[in-house]
Amino acid sequence: MTEAFNYNAFFEQSLKQLRLEGRYRVFHDLERCVGNFPIAYSNKTGEKVAVWCSNDYLGMGQHPKVISAMKAAIDSLGAGAGGTRNISGNHHLIIELEQLLAKLHKKEAALVFTSGYVANEATLSTLTSKLPNCVIFSDESNHASMISGIRMGRAEKHIFRHNDVEHLESLLKAAPRGVPKIIAFESVYSMDGDIGHIKEICDLADKYGALTYLDEVHAVGLYGAHGAGIAERDSLMSRIDIIQGTLAKAYGLIGGYIAGSAKMIDMVRSYAPGFIFTTSLPPAIAAGSIASITHLMNSSVEREEQQRNVAKVKAKLAEHGLPVMPTSTHIVPVFIGDAIACKRASDMLLNEYSIYVQPINFPTVARGTERLRLTPGPLHTDKMIDDLTTALVQIFDQLSLKKAA
């Protein structure tokens, strides 16, 4: 009789390898506290912790309008959606949310998914598998969800060097004329904090007959007069065929979406398994999203205060010789360059200074480019900025980490 495979030994060995490389991920037990964001409480120590790595970029997850809308929806409509949109989960609030998202991006229609990951994966896999002989061109720094969707679609794919429009054009030029083409890229790349060359890519799309697919998840709510993203800020929304966004970052909730032409939306709605077979967002999430989007469409206060704090943090860290990677966005990466050191720095920040910043290691970023990723928000105080700077300077000295030249 053949001896059975030792599954647990394999699992343990795999986890051991992650620990040896400094890439084993630890999820800290923290509780956000309404009214005190970005302060949370550690259930391990009972102490207050200043959160510096949240993707709730504007603190909208605790905004009174959002909380009130969600409570009202639960009181009147209950907790769950009741099923998939196909079966029994197509409630009115999700229809209202899609209409609002289409209005935000000035598109004919929008479609809501359970997450931004699912929105990317379902849409790109559907488009690339259904468009005949489709060829897709993807920025090498695109998010894992985009990569997964492209892989699932099994279309011919070409990866262009990050933000290299000349390389992109060379690939487009070599592709057969007349076949469907999609260029997939992002507006704000969330780990380096740089911005995609939207105008130049749109010019190439026009020249070679390609659809543009723009991931704005780290930009919606944060840029543009109404928070519609970088494409709105740069007056380029009309040139983008498909805009993908999230409700889980600046809007403070959960869910993802796409916006574009009514026919494209209807096709994805009708063919994408990731949409068809997934329970829809609950009414309370839709209600909170509507409240958050509506508020940020009409208020720039949060965006302006965030940008002020981002500028303060960048200047303060640079003043003290810390290696802040240059960005023109709200993302502030502090370069470490080693996975184990990055994890140690993160642990020291939490355990010795009550500052929460998760380490960013491979595969999220390339090996040798590990960093701490800071996301200053409108509610961080000057004292919090000073405390963060002091802690980082001391940790860099203790760990003999390389500072800026």
C-alpha cells in the first residue's frame, strides 16, 4: 500500500520558507474606533495605535453620513441581499448606485461587483475571451487582479514596460490590423505611487483602434473636481472606454465596479461568471456607498486636507534624510530594500512606537524593492506626523538602514 502524501508537512515547509525569507504575513488584531480614525486599538496590548497604512484614504468608512445611511438601510431593508443579481439580489439601492457611478464617470452605464478584484478579473476575462481574436496589451505593473483576468481570458497578450508608451506602440504596430485590441493600465500605481500616461495611451488607442481599460481604484474619490479620478482631473474621461473603480478605498466600504457604454456593460453583465454567480452587495453597503460618493462629489475638503498632509509627510521625512521614493500622488513609499529588515522595521514601529505600517514585500513588489508604504490622510495630526518621523529615524539608525543620499 502506497504511503499517503504528508500534506501538513508540505504546508509547514511552505510556510517555513516564507518565514525564512521574511515574507510571512501577520495580520494584527486591531479595532478601528468610530470618531477616532486613524487611531485604532490593539486587542493584544489594549493600547492605542496610529494607523499609517490604511486604504480608507479619506476616513469615509467612519463618516457620519455613511454610517447613518447604512443604519437606515438595515433598519428598512435588512442585512443581506438575498442572492445573486440573477436570482433575488437585484435590490433598488444597487441600481441607484450603478446610476450614480455612471453619472460620476460620465458614462452610459455602470456595473457593480463584490470587489475591485472581481471587477477586474471578471471584466477582463470576459472581454478577452468573447472578442474574436482579441489581443490585449498590459502594463507590466498592473495589479494581480488584472493579470488574473487576462490570464483567464486566454487571449493573445503582450506586456509593455511600465509607462513606456514607445514600447507599447511597437507592440501595437506589430499586431494584426482589424482585430480587437484592449490596452489595460492604471491611473495611480499603488506601490510606487506614480501615474499612468493616460493621454499618450489614449492617443495610441485611437491610432491603432484599441479599447482603453483604465483601473482607477487608487484614484476615485481622491482626484478630480468630483472625485472621479485622474482621468477627470486631466479632462480625459471621455477618451477612456472602460473605467474600473472600487468602493473599498477612498469611499470607505467594499465592492468594485466598471463604467462604460451600455452595450459593453450589458455584455459583461450577461456573460461574466464572476458577476452572474456571486451574491450581490447588501443594501446597507450600497446605501453607504451612495452616501460616500455623493458627499465626495460635492465636497473637496477631504481631498484638500489629505494632499496637505501628504506634502507635510513627504517634506518631513525628506528633511530627516529618510529614503522617500518620489511620487506625485498620495502614496508615500519609504524604501527599505530587504524583506527581513522591512518586517523588522514594521514590527518595531508597532511594538515600540504604537504605529501601524505593514511591510510591503514580494510578490507585491519586486525583490530588493521592499518598502514601508505610508498613506497620509486628512485626519492625521501634526503630532502624528512628528511621532512617525521620530520613530522612523530611530529605527533606521538602530537597524543601520540606508538613508537618502
